Amino acid sequence: MVNACLKYLLKELGVGNCLKLRPYAVRHQLNEVLDEIDKVITDNFPEVLRQNDFKNLDMESVTQVIGKRRQEVSMKCRLLGSALFQIL
């Protein structure tokens, strides 16, 4: 039953509901769902930023989302740099 609920949350997750679902995922320690929520937020940040729900996010949540995005970008840059180094 739990797996079915998680699959449903992930299937229905989108820009319009990611900010409402984030506190639920944090409260219930749904790490897989939280990672996907944060990905939706960072991948669509300009659109998410315009939502009224963004104003309700606490600073810790904003910091966590931005920190995750920064780590992802940093890792991609390192991989690209390594690949270019091997090619050259």
C-alpha cells in the first residue's frame, strides 16, 4: 500500500503542487519523493518562484533546495571537465 501511494505521489508531482507536497515529504521522511520534489523545484525554479506557495517556504527549505541544485551542477561540471581532459 505504501509503495502504491509513493508511486501515485511521484506520478502526480508537478510544478503546481511541488511546494505543497514538500512539507509532507519532509515530515514523513519520504526521501525519494523529496528528491523528486526538489528536482522539480530546481528544474523549474523561475516558474516555482512566481507561485504564492513559494512565499510560505521557510529559509531552511529554500537553502536545502538551492544547496542540492548547486551540488548537482558542481558534479556535472566535474564530470564534463574529466571527460574533456580525457579527450584532449
